[in-house]
Amino acid sequence: MDAFLLQILNGLDKGSAYALIALGLTLIFGTLGVVNFAHGALFMIGAFCAVTLQKIFSLSFETVDPDKTDFLGNPLKVKTPYVESWFGPDLGGAIIDWSVPLAILFAIPIMIAVGFIMERGLIKHFYKRPHADQILVTFGLAIVLQEVIKYFYGANPIPTPAPDALNGVANLGAVIGMDIIYPVWRIVYFCFACLIIGAVFAFLQFTTFGMVVRAGMADRETVGLLGINIDRRFTIMFGIAAAVAGLAGVMYTPINSPNYHMGMDFLVLSFVVVVVGGMGSLPGAVLAGFVLGVLESFASMEWAISLIPGINQIIIYLVAIVILLVRPRGLMGRKGVMED
Amino acid sequence: MSKTDLSRRGLLRTGAVTSAGLALPTIFTAQSASAFTNDPTGGTVTLGFNVPQTGPYADEGADELRAYQLAVEHLNGEGDGGMLNTFSSKALEGSGILGKKVEYVTGDTQTKSDAARASAKSMIEKDGAIMITGGSSSGVAIAVQGLCQEAGVIFMAGLTHSNDTTGKDKKANGFRHFFNAYMSGAALAPVLKNLYGDDRKAYHLTADYTWGWTQEESIKAATEALGWETVNTVKTPLAATDFSSYIAPVLNSGADVLVLNHYGGNMVNSLTNAVQFGLREKEVNGRNFEIVVPLYSRLMAKGAGANVKGIHGSTNWHWSLQDEGSKAFVRSFGTKYGFPPSQAAHTCYVQTLLYADAVQRAGSFNPCAVAEALEDFEFDGMGNGKTLYRGADHQCFKDVLVVRGKENPTSEFDLLEVVEVTPREQVEYAADHPMFAGGNLGSCNPGA
């Protein structure tokens, strides 16, 4: 029973990342009609915002310790971060320690700007082109972005730990007399994902801007005829979608050390999530993200693998095939979307 | 009655013509016997460095390439000579190989077998590489080794740790300096026994490919021989990034040791996930839960950050070793590049020197002559004590290091500390050991 509950938690945690990426993908597809294969790269860039901020906070000056030597036998150069020098070891250390949560503030403007540049600079030229062209150009862009990151940060994963205070484990089952140990940061990640998803839905549901965007998603021409510059709003939505993916990446860094390839690792799965959820359906993307995350976790359990060897590697695609056969529009897909 | 008109001059002439006629095919035969793939005819000889320049092991590949460039410098008499000064064989004089200046071409394995074979093929066929070396994966090493055997060039493997490379997939043209999974198990087991006792319960997570399988088999056999019980062995997909769903079952499995038969990004992520789930702080049956990483590398330790602290594993070589060979190499590499070399860099550098030395001693670039010179060659001064290149399987036998993630590193390179230098005798095994059975070295192929 404990193992069962743990896998549900694992699934929800994985699903959080899938849902956040798929949410952004769906926002872009629903508003601009673009199949954005560079969305995984936005997740990766978000993660590297956290890496960058950690590096900025860790910028150091060197002092020579004559009592110690380096690997060549020269006097050891000891690095002291500037923030520790300016604010003292305690506060300076705390700033470095909390670099990942602080990177949320750092990443939002950067990701919105990246989204704007991407949309205005490249993707808008492909609005009227076939989906195949959009896929090719955005996939190419994703490769360029990951190679740029590799050039500056290398191919090796870069450890980006959570703050010490959020680094331990919590016993979630203590209140019901069970032993369900789970990492605190993963709980934080799940809560953060729920918060972001809730904020996006609230923004679209309860603001005038969101209402116009939803109207534009339903009938772009009519909204345009009303004198509303829907293109500008859609560009802003692209920026918001980029920020959502970026924030998912920022908060993911303590779970797995970020590397230049992490966007690609999530991209294909996120597209499957979007298709299963229903192209253009925001609730569908979120639902499918969590459902597929949980199923993937269960498929990794020993009994599942012994029952069907290799099920852990194919479960998501298997479910996608079944859903598309039974319900071609996906779980919550709208009629007419991608059906022409 | 016949009349024979045979003069002395005629006899000599006839004899000379007959001898020349009989000798002619022999000359041709002899010539074709000495011909081999990419026989260097000019003043230079070209080596092919096949390393991952893109993909997840690109950083390791970059370090291998640095080491190769350093080796070429030293072979050509540039720089401080590095390990040429400490190498027990004194055949190399810093004047190239057999008087020919050493040049090199590079290929990108991408850590994909097909890409690695394609780049090796290109270097052999288009660039005239006489020897191929490098790589950071056993799958790639086995694939390229097979290609070199067919093409008739020597393959000096880079970082490859699977038993199969010199086991069931061994080839007469292939040579491995790096240690293997069996040696990791043999070196680690006694240390684990001293640290954690002999009645532990181990749970294995294993990367689902050739290296992972042999690593699991080796460490499992070594720890079971101590008295440990293997609770479970679970294969994880090579492409896995989040190991939480594989770690969670460990918590309630009754195991008190987790063995991570993972390398590279897999190891970084699985160890990070295991630490996140509190395994380091967990107690089972009144004993601390322990994590073991059988194959360590500094680049992996760097990726895993503070999570490696106190975690034990094995490694082929470490820059902190204080023998003269290691010190010479670290000094050369560190002076040129500003940081200490990795174990991948070390093995690649040594392999290049060993190849060059074998050619020099054989007096020929012919792969069969080189192979003969390498087989059962015993040497010292290259960083791992007295080392034997066993002729029966082309595996090097030398000391193996047991290391631990350092608690208080003084720099970004100071991540591992050597716990024990396991002597060569302890990691040796018979050439027909069951874990290495099934292969056939075959005979050397000179190609052409």
C-alpha cells in the first residue's frame, strides 16, 4: 500500500512537469495554431536561468592560501563569493542557498523576452505555412538553442540543489499511521505546478485579457472584426507560455541536475500528453499530464515489468494509441481541431 | 643418343634465370605479406581519435581529445615529455613513431554505435588512419572494435568498462587499458565488507545495456561471495531521467544497500534521486542505509554535486596519485590546460603511448607486428603500478582504485579521495573466466 501511494505521488510529480509543458504547448497551439517543437527548449532555458543565477551568486574573488597547495603544487587559490564578502557568510550563504527559488523572479522576464523574440523573430513567419513546416523550423530552433546552451555550459549536468531547508524528506503518511516518506522539494514542485496551472486558468477565466484570448481561440476573425488586436494578445500569450515552461524548468533543477538535452527528454512526452489531452484543450493537457505521469510510475513497478517486459518504456505511447483509437480527439479535445 | 651441350656460362645463366623466376612469386608474396591497411609511406603517420564530441559524453570526449593532443605533442618531442620520462620502456625518443611525425584526425562518436563506426570508417578510408582509439561507452567500443578488426587496423579502446569488450566481444586487433566491471567488483568487495559488514541486503538498479548487465553481474557475484544477499535487481531504461519510480520501491524492500550500476547522466540522476528520497539518512534493521556506485568518474561526481559525499565506488585512475608517472602526466596536462585530467584522459593518453611504443619496438606499423608487441607486454611508470597487457584477451591488468566522494573538497576538481589502491593480483582472473566466456579473440587482421 505504501509503495502504491508512493508511486501515485511520483506520478503526480512527473505529471506536474508534463502538465506545465503541455499547458504552454496547448496555449501556443490554441492561440497561434503553431505546433511548437521548441517548447522543450524553453523548459531547458528556464532551468539554465536557475543555473545562471546560481553562477552569478557564486561569482568569487580569489585569495591565496599559502598553507595549502593546488594539484600542481602551487599555493592554493581560495574562492570567496562576492555575496558572502558583501553581506557576510550567513546572509551571503543563504542567498546562494536559495538561488533556485530566487531564480523564479529572474526567469520570468527572461522567459517572456525569449518568448517574444522567438515569436516575433521567427515563428510569426510560419503562421500560414503547413504544420510540417512549423514543426521543422521549431525543431531546428530547439536544436540550435540546446547547442548554444551546450557551448556556454558544457554537456555535463550541473548540480543546482534546493535550499537546505527544503532538501529533506517528509513523512506524508504520519497522520494516517503509514510510512510514506517523500522528498520535500518534490512536494514543493507539485504545489508550485498546481499554483501556476491555477494562475493560468484564473488569468484566462477572470481577466478581460483572458476573455479576449479565449474568444480569439474560439473565433479569431470575429474578434479581429471587433477592432481588437488579437495578434498582439496572442504574442503576449506566447510569452506567458514560454514563462510557464521556463518556471517549470527552474523548479525542476533540484530534482535532476540540468543539462543541455533535458528539453528534448520532455518534448516528445509532452506532445503525447497534448494529443492525449486533446489538441487545444487546456484542461485536457493538465489532466493528461497527471494521468500519464501516474501511469508511467505504475508501469515502472516490478510487478508491471514482470507482467509485460518493457512496459515502463512504452506505457505512455500505448495509452496514446488506445486513446486515439477510442477517442481520436483526445480526452477533452474540441471538435474540428486538427481534424481537417 | 642425346647430346647435352651445357657450358659453365650457360649453366650460370640458366640458374640465374631459374632462380629469379622462382624467386619472383616469393618476392610478390613477401611484399603482399608486409602490406597492410594504411601503411604510412611519407614522413608522417596519422592516428584516428574517435571521441564523443557531441551528445551526453561530450565533456568526457573533450578531455580525451586534450589527452590525445598532449600525447601527440610528447611523441613528436614537444612539451615536457610527460609520461615518456617515466615509462619503463625507453623505445620512444620523442622523434615521432619510427621517425615519422605523428599527425591525427578526429571523429565524433556521438556515443552512438552507428555514428562511431561511420566516423572510424571515414578516418580509416579517407584520412588513412593507421590506428583508431577513444570512446566513452562500451557499446561504442565493441562496435568500433569490430570495425577495426574487419578493416585491419589496431583499436586502442578508450573508456569502456563492460566485461564484454575483452570478453565475449574481444577481437585480435582490439586492446583495452581501462579496467572492467569484474575488476570493480573484486576491488570494491573487500572494502565494502570492512565498511558495512558481511550480512547486508543489496538492491541493484542497473542501466539496461551491455555495460550495466556485466557491472551488475560482477558486483553481485563479488558481494554475494562476501555473504551479502541480493534482494532485487531492476533494469532501468538507458533513456530514463527521473528515477523516482525506481527508487521508491527500494524504501520498503528490506534492502540496506543500494547499488547503482549507472554511468554518466544516469548515475548523476539516480544518485541525486536516491539522496532526495532520504536514503542516506535512512536506517534499516538498526544499520545505516548505504549507496554504492561501482564505477565513478570525476565528471559524474561533478554533476552529482554534494550528493557524492561519502559514497564509495571504483575508478581506473585518479589525478591525486603520487607515483612518478601520474605526477608527470598531471603536471603536463595541468600546465597545458589549467585543470587536472580525468580518468578518461589518462587511459587515452596511455593507450596512445603504448601503441606508439609497440610500433617502435616491433619496428613496423603492421597491425600484426604491433599486436604481437603489445601482447604480454609488461610495463610500469604509467600511473597504475606494474601493468600487464595480457595476450590471451588483450586486457590490461593493473592496480585498481577504490574511491569515496570527498566530504570537504578544496576545489571543483577535488571531488573524490582514494580509499584504497587495490593491488593487481586481487583483480586478476583467468582468461576463461565464465564472465568473459563465449568470445574468440581470433587472429590478427592486417587488412589490405
